Amino acid sequence: MKKCFVVAAILVLLSCEYKQVTPGDSFSSADSFTFGFAGGWCTGARFWLLRDQKLLVDSIKGCYRGETLAFQSTPLPSGSYALAKKILDDLPPYLFKNPTKTFGCPNCADQGTLYLGMTYKGSTYSWTLDPDTANLPTEIKGYVKEINELLSQL
């Protein structure tokens, strides 16, 4: 499972085009924002998509092995959208300084992997993060904690 996810993440990252993100950019106007979690040993995968002021949940059945994500067409309630929108609004600019980097050691100890993906100003960005904040840069530790809290609420 770990190898499949890492290979899929690398392929996604290599196929992306990046443009300069400038200080003060508001990511609230992103075209789309995908976030989620894939667990080791197929213990659970769940992804969400923020687009057009709606929050959609994936239609994964079982394990996530790096395949293209598909999302259900019925949006979640507006309260869930508001919770998820906050992590888009709080997206640290630090991530854009490292657009092709994996942070920490996702799923190395079967703790799973956090995934973030965004289309913004015509460019696609994606990141894989360790949900365990112990080995993360200080600049994103609080943000990853925020994502972990959100995932427990959705």
C-alpha cells in the first residue's frame, strides 16, 4: 500500500505545472481544493472536494491505491462546507515554497497519509503530509493539526 501511494503521489507531482504564488494571495478563490486521508493497510480512505462553494465527498469503495478520485454529486450540508473552507482559507504560503515536497514520512509507520491538492490561477499543486506532526516543519505543524481536527469532524 505504501509503495503504491508514494508512486502515485510522485506521478501526480511530476505532471504538475507551477506558477509563482505571491505573498498576500487569497487561496479562497482557488478553482478547486481536494483534501483527505488514506490509511495504511486499507484502514480507511476519505477525500473531499471544495468547488463552486460546495463540499463533495469521494465515492471510494474500499482502499485508495492512487487512482483518479471521483466525487459524489450531492453536496454535503453548508455547515460541513464552512468547516472545510477554513482549511483552504488557512493554507500556509510555506507549502507553495515547496510545491513538490512530501512532508514528514507519510505512512512509514502505518499512520496514514494526508493529501492536499489545489488548482489555483490555472496551476495545479499537490502535497502529501505526515499526519503525525512530530517530524514536520514548524511552519505547517499547526495547519496539519487543524486538518486532523477537521477530518475527525466530517
